[in-house]
Amino acid sequence: MGDAGGVTATDLTETERSTLHRKKERGSHERDLVDAILDEGLVAHVALTDDRGPLVLPMVYARVDDRLYLHGALANHLLRTATGGAPVCVEVTLIDGLVLARSAFHHSVNYRSVVLFGEAVLVDDLDEKCAAMVALVDHLVAGRSGGTRLPTDAELRKTAVVRVPIGEGSAKVRTGPPIDDDEDLELDVWAGVVPVATTFGEPEPDSGRPVGLGVPHHVAALTPR
Amino acid sequence: MGDAGGVTATDLTETERSTLHRKKERGSHERDLVDAILDEGLVAHVALTDDRGPLVLPMVYARVDDRLYLHGALANHLLRTATGGAPVCVEVTLIDGLVLARSAFHHSVNYRSVVLFGEAVLVDDLDEKCAAMVALVDHLVAGRSGGTRLPTDAELRKTAVVRVPIGEGSAKVRTGPPIDDDEDLELDVWAGVVPVATTFGEPEPDSGRPVGLGVPHHVAALTPR
């Protein structure tokens, strides 16, 4: 990790607020890492400030190139509170492991997270909105949108979709075993990492029509993330 | 779901900002539901507003009665930016299923989430801080703290722990199959729910000393959450 791996034009901008102050060796502004985390996550945690203070809500999202599209209740909230762009902070975190140390103090979590700062803009253009909806569906299940009925203009008009640029922010990663103090290494305590993954169970077909459709390949092909 | 299930003294306070405006039938202020969601989650998403705008970061946490204890980088940030209590918003979300509809528009996610509003206060008292650290470890793995070396006063002094009251906020839940438009029900598209869970893999013992410790029961007993 870290910032030594070569900066390209698409890497995230390091600003005062996106500069990593703590455990810098775990931080990065590399776009490949940022994109991989964003593409693997299922839900983003989106914060804004309104006249009553900070608010954070979960939202489904999708990345399309340098843009993040958000969909959910907060989009409607943004619609009510922001006319132009509203400053938001978007966080996506993947939990990779429980880090169990010999001492309570050194317990931790292995994770990969991205924090983005930007202005959220409501998407008005119906073509962009339709592309965003397709991306949102395919972000849940790769290849899902292909067989589904695509949104009508009426559906798009009653859906709030918000766009946030992927520009300013950072990624942070912890990997590896617990780091205990030397004097604790002889303690009679099991230590190690328990891997954590988001896994998918047996698909449950909707009752009703049409009868007898098999589980499609794009659903059967889901792998842990 | 909903608010018809009886309000007790410990239910969450419904204020202007915690009143549910959208899809009220999915919302609740019942403490049993709120506590169950908080106890099942692994990471909280904590938002605050500083002079640069909204910020949200992931933090490990634990619930102890009516208090939520937070631990992580943000605690240090709060330490820098807030002398007294800082208004925060804490969100915990569990993803239970991918809801795959016949139309792209009706795709959704089954989830259970809690949003809390409150003032974050840094915990100074070493006894409370120690109890919080123990709760944080046991929140990761029930029963874990028992065998571990407990924190020393020196460790507690260099750890930032933040307390947020569980008082104002709400829970929100979506369950069940996709809800397609009637005219889409005959479409030749598989629809249904794919269950989602957070699962734990084979424990990976830390290399080194002591050799030959078996995986303890509290680790082997981990179940999906």
C-alpha cells in the first residue's frame, strides 16, 4: 500500500481533507485500488450536512468510469435540501477479516475502504439516468440488466439518481495477522485472523408467473464479495 | 414493521429528523429491533461535520445497554475537532438479500438498518474505557475477551473511545420478494431474492508462539451474521 506505487492522471486528488493523517502506510490514492473496492462493495454510506447536523444513510450505487451513481432515499433528501450541488462524503467499506490478538488492545479488523468527497448532483438527463439504472442493477449482479425490462421514461422521472465525481478522496487497507506486543507472544491465547466475506445463498424464486424458469447463469455465477 | 407494535420507555425518540418520511411502513422506533440490528452488525458508519463539510468513516463499535461505544480513527478526529460533545450520526446496515425483479426499476435490496443521532462524548474514565474495550472485542466475537490479556492503563490512555447515547433515531427494514408491476409478471425473466450473509472462513492461526493451540470454541462457534 501507500503512495509510492506511481501516480497517474486518474489517481485521486490529495487535498487537505483527503490527506491521510493516521497509519499512512495503510492509505492510498491509487485509482485501481479505489475502483476495485467500489466495484466490490454492495452499499455505500453517504453523508451530508443539513440544518439539523450530519446525516448518513445507506444507498445502492454503481461506478461508471469516473462517476459514482447513487440511488435511494437520500437522493430524495438531497432533492429536497440541495438545489445545486450538495457537498457529500461517500464511504464504501469491505470487511475482510476479524483480527484476533492475544491482547484485547490489539484486536482489529482487516478491511478495505474508500472515502470520497464531492458535490452530489441530481441527474436530470433521461439517457444518463437510464444508463445509471442499468449500471446500478449490474452492480448488484453482473449481467443482470440484460434480460430485464428496461426503465420507461415515466419510471425514470420518478426516480432520483445522484452523481458524485470520483476525484477527491482516499483508500485505506488493513491486511495481515494481529500485531501483538513481544511480551504477549508467549501467552496461552489463540491468535489469528478469521476471514470474513459477503456470501450469497440459494436463490429463492418469486412465486407466481411464469412457472418453471431456471435460475439464470448470472445469478448462479455469483461469488463471494 | 411499523410503530404499531407498542412503545416502551426505551424505544427511540421520534424527532423531526428521525421521523420516517419515505416508506414509513418499513420504519420502526422499537428498541428490540434497534438493539438486534446493532448487535448483529460489525462496523458502524459514523458521520460528523467539520469545517470542511460532512465526513463519514467506518468504526468498530459495541452496544452496552443504552450506549454505543465507538473506536477507530474517527475517535481521534473527534478528539481533535470537538472539545465537548460533537453531533454525530451513526448508521449500521445489514444486507439480507438482493431483490431481483423482472423490471430494472424494481430491483432492490433487503436490509435492516439503524440510524442514530446524538452527541459523541470522549470517554475519559479508565474503568468505563476498559469495559468499552472488552465490549468491543466481544462484539467482534462473542466470548472473545475472556481469554485475552486485558488492557493496561497505559493502553487505555492512548486509545480514543467515544460514547453515543442510543436515544434518537430509527430502524428501517425491507424484507420479502420483488414487487413488480402486474403487467411485468408474465415476462420471461427469472425474479426472486438471493440471500446475502456475512460469513466467516477457516480461522488462520498466527504464526509463531505458542505452537499447537487449538481454535477456541468462541471462534469455532462463529455463525453467519
